[in-house]
Amino acid sequence: MSPGRIPLYRALYEKLRRHIVDGLYREGDLLPSENELCKLHNLTRPTVRKALDLLNNEGFIKRHQGLGSVVHKLPKGIGILSISGTTTAIGRDNLETRTIIKPVLTSWPPDFPFSLSDNEKEVGCMNFTRLRLVSGKPVIYDISYIPNINLPRFTARNLDNKSLFNILRTAYGIEVKGGEQYIKAINAPEPDICSILDIRPETPVLHLQRRIDTNRLNFYLYSILYCNTGGHSLYGIF
């Protein structure tokens, strides 16, 4: 495989995933059969099955013996707990993502809530913050930390209105596999957070601390979120 070329199964996966997210295939629709996909894309059956397995594992389709691959209902809540991510869960039309602090290479905070390996401590992290707005209203303030391991030119990326999971998957081959998170309701702790979320001081918010597993051995994504969920529900698949 030449440098920069993605495997054939991933190319098909990305294409079918995009068709589902964009509404070309809707809930309850049947995807083309394995034989049809093989002929349409000039691929072998194992390659097609590997792409469909990925879609099935991420919840985009359900595979039924004798029927085929049926498009599954996508998350309708905020989606911050979902492997598919916030952009997929809400939809591009209603979601706006603004970068508050662009990615910078820095050391880990001294009071970081998760235990870090020696390697993670040594390489530092990419730190950035973003604000998610739904229909123009601020909902999620997201502080992210990614270990500085084999992520070339990440600090130069524009993260506005982009799915972080999509960027990591398509540009770096990093797939989210699940994770652990700690959730509690707190009063908004800082004037800056109240201002960013456009809420009054001491307004209750959800505080989440997340460590997300990936397909890279011992490579985790970390985030701390403050969520104003007064008008929205949370949806989670792990």
C-alpha cells in the first residue's frame, strides 16, 4: 500500500458512513447487499464485510441474517457520551463548534484527574478548548488533552465545526473504542465558565471527566466538560 493511501475496507466504510450521516440512507433503509457492494466498488467479499463490521460496531447499521444491513437510528441527544460523537448525534445543521483555545503543545496540568503513564508525562499533551452550541445556544464547554505521540501537524488543524473523532480516525487512524467517565452535578465553578455557557453564577451544570480508549495501545484521549443541559438530553453508547 502506497504512503498516505487508506485500506480499501476503510475507504468503503468512510463512504457508507458519510452516506448514512448525510441522510442518503435513512433509518430502516437497507444498504446494498454484500454482492452488490462487491460489484459496485470492485472489492472482495472479506473487504466489504470488514467495512460493514465497522459500521455495525459503531451502531450505524444492524446486520440481520437473511435480510442484510439495516440502517440504525442515530443518537438524538447531545451525544457527548456516544462513540459516534457530538457532530453525528446532533447533526451538522443544528450544531456549531467554536474553538476557544487552539491546540497547543504543553505539559499536563499538575492537578490532572486521571493517572498518567511515565511515557504520557514525558511527551506532554495537545491541549485545546472548544464550545458546542445547539441552535445558537452554548451547551458544552470541552477541555481536551491528547498525548503528543505521533500526531504530526495536529496543532495546525482548524477544529471549528469539525468532529474530533472524525479527524483522528481519517487523518491518524485512531479509532475510539469506548472509555470511562465520571459525572456529577455541580454549581458552575468559575465566572469564565458562566460567561462562556451564558448562565448565571451557581447555575447547576453537569461536570464530566472522561478517559477514552482507542485502537492504539495505551493511547487515550482525555477531556473535561461542563454541560448546560437544561434544554437537552444526553445519549450514551459505550
